[in-house]
Amino acid sequence: MSSLFGNITAPLNNQYFTAGTGGEGLFLFISNLFKLAAVVGGLYLIVQLILAGFQYISANGDIKKTEMAWNQIWQSLLGLVIIAGAFILAGIIGRLTGINILTPTIYGPSTSN
């Protein structure tokens, strides 16, 4: 008789499922959190730009509403520049120092005797 939920197989052996050397899992987790924050920030940017566009269209010549819509567009684009700038800065630091911040490699004690 087979299991109620079917067969469960172990995930492939790659960097997303195994931490490798001791302590590397924490750095991979933090790296993935930074990437998740960038994706969430990008999605939020898209929503804000769409809402600002609707606000601009529905302003009907009202200077206050038009100004508010442009402020929202400007702040959304500034947020995009900050998010992209953080990743560019991390890449530049990684190139200059050899320390890859976004996908770190942690060297620990050797497991061979």
C-alpha cells in the first residue's frame, strides 16, 4: 500500500539546501534576505508607480493632486535608485576587495583528516 501523500524524495545537493562548512548557512540566509528585500522593494515600486499614474490621470488639472502624484513618482524612482545602488555598491566592493557580499563563500576547518 502506498503512502497517502506519495513518495517524498530528498532535495538535490546544492547550495540552497546544504550549508556546506560550519556557519555558512547563516550567511546564505542573510544573502537571501537581502535578495528578497530587493524583490519586495521592486514590486512595491511598481505598485506605487501605477497608483501614482492613476492619481496623476485623475487629478483633472488640480495642481495639488498633480503635485502629489509627481512627488509619489519621484519618491518611487528615488527608492529604485537606492535599491539598485545598494546592489551596485555591493558588486563594486566585491570586485575591489574580493569579498562577494551577495553570495558569500565561507571557509572553515577542513573535514578531511
